[in-house]
Amino acid sequence: MMGVLSIKIIITGAVQGVGFRPFVYKIAQQFDLLGEVYNDSVGVVIIVQCTQTQFDKLLLSLNNDAPELSRIIDISIVDNYQDDKVYKDFSISKSRKGKASAVVLPDACICNDCIDDITDKNNRRYGYAFTNCTNCGPRFSIIKEIPYDRKSTSMSVFTMCKQCEKEYQNPIDRRFHAQPNACAECGPKLQLTDALGKHVVTKNIVEKTASLLKQGKIVAIKGIGGFHLACLASIESAVVALRERKHRKHKPFALMARDVSMVKQYCLVSDQEEYLLTDRASPIVLLTKANDLLSKQIAPKQKSLGFMLPYSPLHYLLLQELGESLVLTSGNQSHNPQIIDNQSALNELGKIADYFLLHDRDIVNRVDDSVVRHVAGDLRVIRRARGYAPTSLPFPKGFEECAGLLAVGAELKNTFCLLTESQAIVSQHIGDLKTLESYQDFQDNINLYQQLYETEVKHLACDLHPD
Ligand SMILES: [Zn+2]
Ligand SMILES: [Zn+2]
């Protein structure tokens, strides 16, 4: 046929498990393209037979409208691609096997569509604290190995119900191949206990937790990347008790507000800072205090406060119920890593927390909250963890022989960096390596990264400090 091009497009980067194929499928429908799209070991491959005008539109959409969580590193185009296949339509075809694409995505905050689901009384996910889709939800915190598939995550123990399975298999559904897909019928469940682990019987766990917090109680809450200790920011005695029980005299506590307007009641928020607060990484943003309305015990002698917005559906539901800000600080004992499992939380935080808001989806990889600040027109990352890590920095050609080099980082505020054939992977913030527990965590993470990125450590880089 005159004027018909046959083209192969290879897209690399974070393009698997983020709804990229359904996105391409929808564009193909929109522009009447013929061909197919599939995942392979490198990324996403599109074979398309179309006119030059159609191709230009496709390329524009790929560059401008790609799914929220995707991150394209490269789009390479093979012109005059020889394909004997005759396409009568456009389809999502079976993934081609090969060495797995080693792009592990960071966890992402709940998206607006999922917020609509959990707040709509007629939706089957109304009030469900583990709602997610391909545009949001846990990723790095639940992955055990690659390829990123449900069976390689802590969701493997939950079998999808018929309705969830239908969404998971439907190429045009927002939950097509969303690995942590779940609902109240088939997915993880909340549990509320007292400090001794005794169940608190209640019809609505989120409502009950909110009422306990309003009574001034301290609640340990299992989040996405670890446990937090929470109390209401407006109750001075609760904040003081949290400081005393955690033996934390001065270090500032972080806060979680329901929305940006609530943050603005206490802090000055520029447009750029608002952008950071609402970013899908949902970090703690350090902001200049506007007044002293909140307890001085939250951040003694500081001119700024660290605020974040609810990033998991559980946080979202809880903050809606509370209608005011929460103090949220890492659930750990001094110098130890943030706790990630229910039993350790009950054992180690029982003297600090009055109640425990638990759930049965295991946190596989510990990722603390990230901390950022907007300085001199730019983003400064103070603690790079949940929402940002792991992110890879692609190398230009010529670095292949660096694969297996591990830069171990510092003793204080440790992060490490592992080099693969094509990228440098910076780990999440591990923390100070003062205790056996945190050193063990450091070693566990190095093992994890070697496994996730299929790269064995061959050389070490460290500074000459005796420690
Ligand atoms: Zn979502
Ligand atoms: Zn279900």
C-alpha cells in the first residue's frame, strides 16, 4: 500500500508495570493504527503500520502523555521494519521472554482516581485502605525479586477475587496487571490492637483509630515502608508523652496534614513547595513556619516544620476522619532502623504506643519517608527514600566494565550506590550504621540490590576514614 510505513519502536526505561501497554493501545485506537504492543526484556516494543501523519501523532503522544509512573529513558525507531505479519487491528500481545528488565519502581502515593474510588459510597472499594492501580501504590516496598510480578511481591499470599482478576486481565482497565490489585473481599486487612497485642473489636477500624488519637493516645501505624508513631499535633500532652517515651528530646517530628490548605494554616507554602507536597513521591517538605499555632514541642527551636500529605489510602482515610494534622515519626527505638513487621512493632514499641494499627500485607523492603526542601529555586533532597528510591541514573556507552562496583557510602546517614552495566543505582537512605541492627539492614539491602539488578559486587569503593 502506498504511503504506509512499517515501523518498530523500542521504548526503554521504567515502562513495565505502569500501564504503558494499555496507554499505547488507547492511542492506537484513537489514531486507527494497525499493529501490536508488547513487553520484552528491554522495555516496551510497538510494531505499527501507519501513515507518516499517524506516526507523528503517535510519537507526540508517547513523548507528552505517557502514564504517570513511567519514566522513558529512550525511544528508538527502526524504519522499514520488515514484518511478514498482516495486521487487521491493534492488540496487546504476549510478553516476549528474555533477561528481565531491571527497572524497579519507587512506591507512589495514591492517585486521584483511587481517591475517587475509596470515597464513593457506591464504589466497591469505598473505604478500602489498600486500594491501588497501575498509576499508584506500593512497588519497591513489596518486591522480593524481579521480574516484578505479583508472585514476586508480598501480595503473593492474597488470591484475587473474580472481580479483581477481571480488572487485572482487562487491557483497557486501570488495574490491568496492577500487581498489588486488591479489594476488601480478597486483599489485605486492617487490625487494631492494644499495646499487648489484644484485638480491639470495632465495626470501623479507621474511625476507632481516629477517636483514640483524639483522646490523646499514641498509635503505632503500619504504613508503606515501615511503622510510624502517631499522635494528634494539637494535643500538647500527647506530643510531650511521645518525646519522653521515645527518648527524643529535641529532634523535630514530621507532620501529616489532610491537604495543602491545612498545611497553609501553619506554614508559608510557595507554588514550588505546593508542587513538592503534591508530587507522587509525597515527601516530607520542610517549610517556614507561619505562626506558633501548633505545639512548640513538635519542632523545638526550629523555624520550619516538615509536612507531608497522606500518601497511602489508609493515611488518606484516617486524615479525612480526623480533620486535623498528625505527628508522624519513625517507629523505631533510638538509632535502630524503622520497624517493618507486626511482631517486632509489638515487642519494641509496646512501651511507646498505646495502640497498634496493623495490617497483613508484609513490608518487604524498609523505606523511610523522604525529606526535601526547596532552596534557591531548586529541589534539595535531604533524605532520599520512599517515593524516590531506587531510581537509576543511566550511563552513556562506555561504562560497561564498571558493572559490579559498589560505593559503600558513609557511616552516618548511609546510602550506597551499585553500578550495573548500564546504570548507577543509588539506594534508599539506610541511616546511621551505629547499631548491629542498622548494619545488618545495610548488608541486607546490598544483597537485595545485587539480586534485583542481577549484578554481583566485584569491587568496593570507600573513603579512608578508619570507621
Ligand atoms: Zn490509583
Ligand atoms: Zn478483590
